[in-house]
Amino acid sequence: MPEQTRESKSDRDGRSEAGKAAVKTLKSQDLFQGARELGIEHHGALYRLKITRQGKLILNK
């Protein structure tokens, strides 16, 4: 049986491992500053980024 190769996500979307390092990274605590929800305006629409009770992030329009 031939060996299967797995394509990584970075290969599929055309970004290399080096390209990932160029992504600007922010800490959630710096964004939220003690709040559980914040608004993000994008192309005239308001999105809400919330921290759930389980500590995960959810984005709603």
C-alpha cells in the first residue's frame, strides 16, 4: 500500500511556516482589557467578539 502524505494547512493556503511568523499577534487580554465582549467595525458592519463561559472566543455579526 502506498504511503499517504498529509498536506499541512500552511501548504494548502499557500503560506509557509516563515509566512506564519509575519502574522501580527495580539494577546486577548490586551484586546479585552478585563471586558468579556468587544466590538469590531469591519467594512461598515459591527461584529461582536465575546469570551464564552468556557474561555473560548466567538465572533457574531
